[in-house]
Amino acid sequence: MATDYDAPRKTDEEINEDSIEELKNRRNDKNSGKVDEDEVEAAESFELPGADLSHEELTVRVLPRQANEFTCASCFLVKAASQMAETKGGQSYCVDCV
């Protein structure tokens, strides 16, 4: 949990008052214990590794490598020419892999 060191500090008395008020609000809130998500629906939306995806179609248009791009010889990602760090033996490497 992140701590905001610039926030004004509360005394122990104020902290106890806040938590008591919060507990009272939770007790009065009828829907606080209910879960909104159905576990079965959530499980159906996850794709397991090795799942059969042969019925799926690509919805993204794939473009070939452009003239101002290169393929890194280490990570094999297509990067902009401005990301090229060095070339060794005819192979180009990106700044992330060097």
C-alpha cells in the first residue's frame, strides 16, 4: 500500500473515529457483502494455455516492416530506426537489448 508522506497526519483518536464511522456505514450498507461477479461467467472468459483457437479470426490488420523500421537480432521485435543501437556483422540490435 502506498503512503502519502505529504498528507496531514491524523491522531490516534481521529483514526479510531474514522474506523468506527466506516464500520457503522458498512453495517448499514445492505449490499456490502454481495459479490457482483458470477464465478462461472468469469471462468469462461479466461483462455487457458494450449486452448484451441482455430475458430478465432484476427481482428488486427498486420502491416509488413516499413522502410524506417528494423528487426532486432536479439528480441526479434520490429522497432523504429531511432531505436537502433548498433549493427554487428550485418545484424541490427535495439537499445533495449544492447
